[in-house]
Amino acid sequence: MQAYPTCISKETISELPLAFFPGSIVVVDTPAQVENAVAFLSMQRIVGFDTETKPVFAKGKKNKVALMQIATEDVCFLFRLNTIGLPDVINDFMGNPAIKKIGLSLRDDFLMLRARNAALKTEGFIDLQDVAKTLGITDSSLQKIYALLFGEKISKSQRLSNWEATHLTTGQQNYAALDAYACLKIYRKLSAGNLVFVNDTDVVDEHE
């Protein structure tokens, strides 16, 4: 059984090697692409999930969620909601209880998505923060949980970039895909049942 700390410092994370998404990235911004992507995802049993919203720097202004990322082990689909909206075919997938959808801080994501579709369905979702708490993990951010388990750093350099841009940069695509994939990878690790968390601020040397 592998032992892991319950928390990790920013200083320790800064020294870790960068994480990356090892699969293919598919940008989805047309109705035909939506149909194809959802058809593929509907055959999966478990996926990672995340969203991105263009940051607001003016008081009192809010932007709608611009991007929704859904990842398997091998591919991540980036649904450009600012272009395609949140059509019924995506909503039906979101409401399919047979497919586990793993995210983090899902309440915030759901609130943002319901601004695009008030009838949003949310079945089969699992929040990593809830899973982490049951195991005694005190850090709740995706970056920290991933660093604890895998000894790698998720870069946040693209977090405040323009997610409504005409074309997403390679950096944006990689960042978005990794966040969704990381949720899936963390859940698989936590569900394995062969790890224990101890009250230690230092990351262990060995990561499985």
C-alpha cells in the first residue's frame, strides 16, 4: 500500500515537473462535430469533466461559460459553448446516469452552465472534492490533489486567458484538456483502494 500526504505546499508544487495530457485534443464548434463527439462519449463508462469561462476584469460584469471539456484516457473534446451553445444532445449526455462524469467543485460549473440552459441535466456526476474529503485529503484544488498523487504540476498559466477567442491557442487547448483528464486520472487513482493518506506536508518520492 502506498502512503501519500494529506496536503502539499505551493513551494513544493513549484519544484515538480509539468504534467501534460497524453491523448488527442478535438475542438468541437459545429453541430456535426457535436453529434460525432457525443456519440463517441456516450459509449464510455467514465469521463473527466471541466469548464472554462473568459475572465472578467470589470466590476459587475459576468461572462457565460465558454468551454466545456470532456476527456477519456485517450481523447479530450473541447466543446466551444460560446459558439454552439448547450444543445439538447449535450444536455442528454450530461443527464445520462449510466456514464460517470468526474469533476471538481461541480456546483460552480452547474451554475455557469445553467446560465446557458436552465433545463440542464446533471446525472452521474461525482465531485472529487467529496471523494478527497472522505479519504482525509485536506487540500481541495485540482492542482494540489494531482501533485499529491502523481508528483507533477498542473500549470495555471492559461487560466485567465480569453476562452472566447476566435481560435484557441495550443497552450489553451493543452491546459483545458489536462484539467478534464486530471479529474479522470485522480478518480481512478483514488478508487483503486491501495493507498493511504498521512499527515505529512512532503510529497513522497514514489508515485504509482
